[in-house]
Amino acid sequence: MEEAMELLSREARELSLGSQVERVAAPVSPLRFLRDFVMPGKPCIVTGGIQHWSALRKWSNDYLRAALGDQQVSVHFTPDGRADSIVDETLMFVSAHVQSMPFAQALEAVLGKRSSSNVAYLQQQNDCLRTEYSRLIDDVEADIPWATQALGSLPEAVNLWIGNENSVTSFHKDHYENLYAVVAGEKHFTLLPPVDVHRLYIRDYPAASYAQQEDERKLVMRSDRPRRMVPWASVDPECRHQDKHKFPRYFSSGGGEPFHCTVGAGEILYLPSMWFHHVTQRPDSGGRTIAINFWYDMAFDIRYAYFNFLESCVNKKTKNTTIE
Amino acid sequence: MEEAMELLSREARELSLGSQVERVAAPVSPLRFLRDFVMPGKPCIVTGGIQHWSALRKWSNDYLRAALGDQQVSVHFTPDGRADSIVDETLMFVSAHVQSMPFAQALEAVLGKRSSSNVAYLQQQNDCLRTEYSRLIDDVEADIPWATQALGSLPEAVNLWIGNENSVTSFHKDHYENLYAVVAGEKHFTLLPPVDVHRLYIRDYPAASYAQQEDERKLVMRSDRPRRMVPWASVDPECRHQDKHKFPRYFSSGGGEPFHCTVGAGEILYLPSMWFHHVTQRPDSGGRTIAINFWYDMAFDIRYAYFNFLESCVNKKTKNTTIE
């Protein structure tokens, strides 16, 4: 079975995915986007994809403060920038402490990162651009027109992300077609296709969340009540050297290498549904990385059914072997 | 593993394939065709798809004789209409006896079927419309325009088929996207999606061909020399009742039923690449079934890699169990 999984991973790369994320220049025709990227489930970066957005020129910190000022926004706080990730010492899946506060104060938490003990990330994956940040909506487009035409529907959710270099998003997948546009700074993606699910050692971890103790800034980790388990990738691609031997299918696969790409301001990453992604970022001279992602409904078709079949093979294998 | 395969088969149907072949009216937009049918690998019948072809009105037997007359064409002869199929008694994979003859004589072999001991099928899957039958080319379109736009290339091959009700095509799959247009009579398709490969009990059979003995009309079966094995579906959906117990995953699957559809004159079946199909036909009042199929290059992408993975699981299973 191991051999068949490695062959699948290799064939997917050799036949259509290649080993790098292709860059294509905007405009992209809907037919080409659908045929060459969505259908094969192949990521690409569309250069110049959002150059026409006024956000690219307007969104200084002063402009954002003036536009949003007292608007309440959701801020995700963590001690180390790692939300929704496995904390090594406890082997728990830990979510951020989410707090609502006026935008001006939230932005300071991102910019004043060095003086603060906690890392702030302005984000909420609930269509927040069109709710909390609706005052900014005229500075961007409501959708990515060629993607909307190709996929046959408007975005299901549009999310804004403002953070700094301390925020890291751990390996996970989403059940959406994702158009990820960077407005300021840059994002670094480490990607694995769905056929590489066996490389990530997905296991059930007990869920926990960070909480703020009264009158204290320090965050503490608390197990969720009632207890619940979350299946999550065990692999952290930046993990300390001594952990690598635990995850040979990721770190010494000899094939099945992850895809790496950097998405700069003005560019859009097409991240196909079900691709695993790990994200880090670098801020612009204003100290922020700003991105907007468009989630479009994915097709739950034969590829999804095939993925479930593969995952059941991986799980069966995992249950029959000791991994560590 | 059996359970996982059945789940895959069920999920593919529940999520996107349904249980029937959808009919859509021409014209079909290239984007819709690509998104709703090619991407999920879902067959459809396009009604009115070739109503504008003059072939539909012109192709009487007299017209065809006048147009083609002495043109040499390839005719496939079999004793019972079954070419490229498993002959029960011998468990061999037997190909037709192929003979080249003037069209007028070939057409008589199809029409005079009852007085002949052998079944004749005018066909050659080598782009024969544009070679042997090029005199007819102005009566049809050179491609299916919306398919060409969607798939991003012209057809790789265009084949003409003229036969009668005795010709049957056994379960097989092609590595092409297939647009199958019926000009006269009707075609009956029995279809299984690629995820149902385990239902067809694909096994290696020794190859043979029919040959004509000198001065005799009777065809005899001869093993190919050098010997070669051909992997082929064991299931004949019309098999005699006593054979059904051999193939429970086809005949008593309780789910994973085959798709049945009839394609009439003027209609086009979109048969997605890698779908297994078994075909019978009924002639028009002129005694012929006439069809033209357009083979477009398929995308060898992640779906193809997934299929290979599934097939390796099926083969592993098959090797470990006795099926009969």
C-alpha cells in the first residue's frame, strides 16, 4: 500500500502538477483557468491579478485608521503566532484567543508586536471583509471576475487578514476553491496536493484554546469542555531537526517534495480545494501583511470521493503500524 | 478494501454522478460543458446537438452508394457481431476479421445481414471519417465546436460507424474524451464510471482473431502469434443467467448500478474518458445504424493517477482472492 501511495504521489506530479507553482499573467480567461488549473487541481499565481485595486495604493496605516477607526474587529491572540496548531509540549490542538476591539487598537497590537507579549492577527474566516471591514469594500473588487465565471458562482466568503511576521498558519486544507490576493507584504506558502495526505501524519488531537486570565496579559491554554478531538496534520515543516525522524514520509520521502511559493503584493494565488497549505508571511515597510482571500464553493465530485478513498487507505495503514 | 471500494462507488454517485444520464439541449456553452460534465467526469446527452448537419437528411443508402461507390473501406467481420470480446467457450479475447472492399459491397454486407453467415461492421478507429470516408466530410462538421473550445484542442480522431443490430461492442474504456453523435438509428449504452472498475472483473485473456479460410465464408478463430495477453472486462451485461453468480459485484451489487441510455439520431453522447461502455444498436428504416465519434485528447491529471491507484488496489485484492 505504501508503494501504491508513493506511485500515486509521483504520477500526479509527473502527469500534471509538476514541481513548481506556475506564474501566469493577468488577465486569465475563465476557460483556461478552469481547464488548466481548477480541473487538474493545480495551483498557480496570477501576476498583476489585482493591480487595478485601489487598495494597493491607498491602504496605508493612516488610511486604514481613518476608514475603520472605532469599528469593532476580531483579533486572534496567541503567545507565539501559532493558532490552530499542535503545541509540541502538550500534543494538543490549540486555537487562538479571539477578542473584539476597535480597529485602531487592533492595528496597534499588530504593529506594536515587539513590545507586546502576545501576537495579534486580525482575521475572522466568516466573510469578515463584507461584515467587519465593509467600510473598505470599495477599495477592492467584490470577486475575482474570471474565477467567478469559471466556477459559475459568486464567492461564498471573502476574508481579510492583517498580521505581522510572527503569525504562522499550520498545515491544513479547506473545502473551498481559494483565490488568495496579497495587498501588502508577502505570503510564503508550503503546499502539498491532496494525494500526499499520507505525508502529514494526520491524527486526532485533543482540542484546547488560549484564554486570557483576568487582569493579566498572559495567555493560558485550556482544554475545551466538553472534550473533543480534532484530526490535524502532525507535521510542522519548520520543526526542529530532532523531530524530523518521526515523519519520514514528509522529511525524507525522496519524491513528493512540497511546493514552495511566495505571493507578493498585487498577486493572487489560486489554491485548489483540498490542498494542504502552511503559511508564513513578511510585512511591508508599514509593518503589516495584508491579504484578502475569496472562498468559492468547490465541486464535491469524483476527485473528492477518490480523496476519501485514499484517506481510508491511509487510515487503515496508520492503524496497522506504529509510526513513531 | 471491498467496503472502501463500495463507498467510493456510492459517494461518486451521490455527490455528483447521480443515477441517470442527464439530457441537455444544444447549444451548450463551453464553460458549462467543461465545468458540469468534463471536470466531474459525468456523461450527458446533448439533444439537437447535430440537427444542423446535412448528413441527417442526406445519408440514404442511395446517397451513400453514389458518394462513396468504389471507395475502399475497412469492414470488420465476426460470426456473431461480437468483436473485441471474450468468447465464452474458449475464454479468449477475439478480434474481428478486417477486410478492405469497395463501399457499395461493404454496405450490402451490412444490409444483407440475414442472408450472410457473418456480421459486417463498417468501422476503423483510425480517424476513418477523414481518410476512407473523406468524401462525406462536407455533410458533417469537422468538430463539435463547444467541445473543441472547452477542451482546448481539435479532435485527435473522427471515426464513422455503419452497422446493424447484430453488432455489439463489449465493455471497455478509452483514453479519450468521446463525443458520440448518432446520425441514423439509435445506440444503447450501458455505462460504468471508472470508480466501478472492480465490478468488471478485468483479467488477462489470450488474444485471438477471426480469419477467413480460403474459398470459404466461415470464420475461424486463431490464437495470435506470438502469444499475447489482453486485460479485458469479464462481464457481459447480457450474459446468460447461469453466469451471473460469477460476477456478483456487477450483477448483485445492491448499489453501483450501471447507467443506461439511448442516443437517437441528431443527439450526441458525451462519454467521459475512462468510462466503461458496452454498446448495442438499432437500425433505422434503411437498415443501418450510423454514428460518428470525435475523440479528443483527455487530460492525464490527478483523476487518472487516482484511477491507477484504485486499479492497483483492485488488482491486489483480486490476486489475494478467488473470484469464481
